[in-house]
Amino acid sequence: MRIERIEDAADPRLADYRDLTDVALRRVTEPAGGLYIAESAKVIERAVRAGHRPRSLLVQEKWLADAERLAGDAPVYLVSSELAEQVTGYVVHRGALASMHRPELPALADVLADAKTVVVLEDLVDHTNVGAIFRAAAGLGADAVLVGERCADPLYRRSVRVSMGTVFQVPWTRLPAWPVAGPALRDAGFHLAALALAEDAVALEMFAASRPERVAFALGAEGDGLSRAALAAADTVVTIPMAGGVDSLNVAAAASVALWALRHPPAG
């Protein structure tokens, strides 16, 4: 490991942390596939354990030991707390930052091969919700997450942070548009359950009591919910019965409730 002390915020070695937004990081052409930023030693460690490679680390003196453990062959840029804030635009209080090589996404068939319970995210634009759903998927036994074409990036730094690094633990890939995705899920033996409000929707506890062997649970964005195409592709529309004049839950909470119900079906 090589440690390089940097004292100038304009240093070109800091370009990944200073000049590139999360969207720009994903689109850089060198290295192939793009980059993402991982924040905190715990998150970086989970990424490395999942086979992701750091391109560089940015740390302050007090977190240098963590960087030495995680950097591998990547350079470690040692900076002051003031310089770290100047470069990133915020107070870096979670330890190291790492510019990580973005891995190639697996094929849909590979992600589905051994899965029994899958979460499908359509058009979620809030990175916090995406991260929270990945954390729920990891903690409540989902085997994979499928992310729609217009869904927020799971490797956006806020998604990664909220997920507590579980975006590196739960297998995931992008899902094509519904005219292709619906038949692909069905051909793989999945029953597509759309979580939505509808007059003919089945209550979650009833669905869980006789759940199909392989289930893909689809959730839509806050407010708009699932698209007509998603509902048309679904085998069953499922709803969470509510009380107190509330018609629905936050999408991350709804995903957690649905996954818990599938793991704990009502007796008898």
C-alpha cells in the first residue's frame, strides 16, 4: 500500500472525490464500467468482501489504520479534515471514502437461478428508499433485488450508506421493460405479486398463507405507485390492510412488511 499525503484541494489525484457527481462517476469511460463512492470503513469492507476493487481511498490520519486494511494495491490519499470537507463539500465523519470500480451487473437469469423471493423496484427515485429496501431484503430473507430501468442507482452513495452496505450483500441487477421482464420472470417460474391499492387486491396475510414457491414482489415509487404496465404484468395484486385512516405505507416500510409476512405466514 502506498500512502500519499495531499495538501491541495485542486490536486488532480482527488478528481474522483471533487469533480464527479454520482451520475458522472457512473458514466466515466475510463475505467470501463464507471465508478462509485463508498463511504465509511464498514461499507468499504463489505464492498471489498463482495469482490469490488478500490481505485483509491481518501482518509484522515485517525482512520489510516482502516485504510491500510482495505486498500490492497490502491493508493491512499491522506488529507486533513478541512481539506476533506473542501474536496467533498461536506464534513467527512464516517472515516474513509473510497473510489470504487463499478462491477459489471450479472445477467437476470443468473440472479434468478436459485432465488425464491425477489423484490422488484419500479421507478423509485429516492435513494434513501432504495437503500432501506436493500437493508430490509438482506435482513428479512429476500434472495435478490431487481431494479427497473428508471430506478435510482443502488450504488449512489446515499443508497449505499442507508443500506449499511447490504447493496453488496444482496444480489441485484437491472430489469428490462415490462414487455420483456414479465415473460422473463414467468419463464423462470416466478409469480409476480404487485403491491398496490386496488379493489380486487388480495390482503397480504391471505397471499402469504398460500404463497407460491417463487415470488417476485413489485413495488412502485412514492405517490405514483406501480405503472399500468407493471399491474398488467402481475399475476396477483396484493395490498397491506391499513387502519387509522391511512391508505398506505412508505415504500421501504411496505417492502419490509411484505417480506416479513412471506417469512411468517399465518398458521393454518
